[in-house]
Amino acid sequence: MKILGKAVPPVAAWRRFFRLKAGAKTLASELRSLELQAKEACIAAGTAYSRAVLAAQSGVSKEALSAWVNGQRTPQDSDNLMKVVTALTNLSGQAAPDESLWRELWAAARRDGGPSKKPAADKKKLRPLVKWVAGAVTTILIGGVFAPITSNGRGILWNILFTVPSPAPKHAPEELKATTAWCCRFTAVAENGGFYWKGSASTLDSALGGGRSDMSVSDLTPAGSGVVEILLQTSGTEPIYVAPPKVIVRSRGKNVKKGMVAILPLFPQGSSAPGEFTADVDEAAPVTTANRSSGSQYYYVSNASPEIFILTVKDARYDCRFDIELSWMEQGQLRSRILTNNGRHFQILGSSGLAWYSGDPAIDEKLKRVSGRPFYSYASGN
């Protein structure tokens, strides 16, 4: 095909141009390469390799590993990335990894459109495209010198060089994409949670134990201490700055009087998200506090740099229903929206007045009665 008398480079050249990898892809490809080396080394040694094995050796959940290696998410914490890299390096039988190189790849992936070094081969791929663009520009300029006068009384070259360009269109506002659910759907946390059960400990042992898949803690109502995950991303590349989540209480009723609270692990366990907060719905106006200071009142979020908030909600006295409010700064404007639990209010029950049990029926650790310590000590795993 020809345009302006010049042959357009093959479609493959254009595809190669748009296939240049961004920082996040570079990190993912390096992880995939290292994992392949680990697999080959394990096969040669006659040992089995799987991401479950890697998860056990690194302490990072299999779900998080898959998301990192597949390029779906970037690790929030470079220390957790290094645990995975070190485990893969050990499995592959190589020397200790170059930590500074991996942390540079991680930093580039976390930045929105972070720089990545393009191999020399990519430059060669672009040469047909560059030559075509140069030839097209030359044709336009030379044609402009000899072209007839246009309808506005000026030559084509004059119009090309001196016409004032139209103002660039304004970018559409960035849309904040947020998804919420009781833990653990989006990430992994190293915490326990409380769950209400109207029956006895033995019936809950039976319902949750023995490797049963028809019921899990997600089927139970949080009680005493529950964890909400909030996945944040934007619709475009422009960054926005999101404030800590705020609990909006919709109703407080009398707490249940019959039943029990089971203190159970939240699965899958592993690395936690950096945006961790706590709110107590027993307070008249719950205040969200950060579990660790980030040095900023807002958290950076973009399409290439998503964020996950972990919000621990505590309740001792009420049958409480609530929503979550998010506020963020976008192009100098303060915006907000309300998040619900799939169109319903979140519900949490109080822990006071109920018997507390602790255990893990999923691994045949029977629930046992506990007392004499505040509920939060169990909820935080202390």
C-alpha cells in the first residue's frame, strides 16, 4: 500500500512498534524467565515444581504469585518480590540474585508508564517505520513548494508550516474503579477474623471441617472483627490520590444473644497490602486510623499502579450495617463515592455476650472455648 507516493511499511512493523513493553511487563517477563529456569532445574534434579511449592518457600500466596508472573498485578512491596526471586533462584540452583536490579525493575513497574530499557533489536524493528515517516514528510514539503495556491490565497507549504493548530482536546475525567468484598477475594492477609454461628461449636466443626467445599467462612456473618478488601484502579493513565476509606453507619441494632463467635483464619494467608486501616463501629462516628503511617493523607492510584486497601472493622456491642465512602483528588477537585457489599449494606455483629471459640476446622483443628482476653488479640493473631 502507498500513501503520498510512499510505500507503507508492512503491518508487522506497526505491530512491533506498538508492542514495546512497559516497565510492568518487563518485570513480569523477567519473573517468567526465572520461573522457567527453576522448572528446568527441578526437572533435571527429578523433583516436582509448582507455584504451590514456590508459595510455600516464599511465603507469598499462589494467587498473588500467578498475578505477578502473568503481569496482571505489580507487587505492592519489593521485599515480598525479593522473597519470590530468592526462592526461584534457589530452585534454579543459581547464585544469589542481583537485588538492586530486581528492585529497579520493581520501581519501574510501579511507576505509571515507568521507563524500561529497550533492546537494540527493538530499534532495528522501528527502522522501516522511521524511513517511511521521513519519506512522507519530504514528499509533503517538496510538494508544498510547487503546489498551486489554495482557496485561502496561500500555498500548501504556508498552510502546513504557519497554520495555528487547534487546541488539544481535554482529557476526560479519570474514573475511579473500586470493588469491595469481605476478605479475602483480592489479596492475602495474615490475620484471623470473627464469624457468627447460631449453632454449637461441634456443628460448625462439622460444617467447615473434613475438606468440605460447599461452605466456607465467606458464608458466615463477620462478628467482633471483620476485614473488608477494597481494590482500586483508574480508567486511564492520569494518577489520582485516594484518601483512607471511611465507614458510614446505616443502622445499629441490638446484638444477637444466642450463638457463638468463631475466631478463624482468613484465607489465603500470605503477604498483606500496604494500605491497612481500622475503624470501630461502636463509636458514634467511626474514625478510620492507619495501621502504619505512610507519611501522606492520600494514596497514589492509576491504571498501571492499582492499590488495595485492607479495612479491619471492629464491633463489640451492635448488629451494625454500614457502607464505605471513598474520597479522592482528581485534577485538583475533591470527589467521592459510596461503596456497598454488592448492592447491600455490609453487616457485622458484636462479640460481647457471646461465647468465643478458636480453631481451624478446615485442617481438623477443633474449635475450643477461649476467654479472659480481649477479642482483638485473637483477631490480630497475637
